[in-house]
Amino acid sequence: MSKDKLEILDVINLNKILFGTQSCNQKYKAYDERAIKEILAYQKEHKLNNKELAKVFSLSRNTVARWKKDLISGRPYCETVVHK
């Protein structure tokens, strides 16, 4: 890659390229505010519902719903850790 620093979504995409679907060691993932906003923008751009978005990024639909709720309420983000 031509980037000096990889973002979280870059790492997710690299994992998909290298390993195909989610590998066993991907149970715990952390997302910062920027990654969450990018994922939610992806949802809007591709007109996906929460279930479809969750499947694309190997997330729980409840995680996606919580992110959207937090974004609307203006609640500050800390690193979100997803346990799947």
C-alpha cells in the first residue's frame, strides 16, 4: 500500500484480501470514532440496512444500532470494542 499509516478500515480490507472471510482470530475488534463514521457513511452510500451493514463488516446489528443512536445523541465516543 502507498499509505504511511493504515486506518482501521484499511486493515479490515487487507484481512478480507488475505484471508477471505473473517478468520477465527478476529473475535475482538476496536473501532475509533473515525472508523465508525466511515462505516456508517458506507451504509448510507450503499443504501444498506443495519443487518446488511453488519454482515459486510462482520458486526452485530446491535452494535450498528448503538453506533447510530450514539451518533444522533451526540454521545462522545471512546474506542468501541466489539465482541462477536
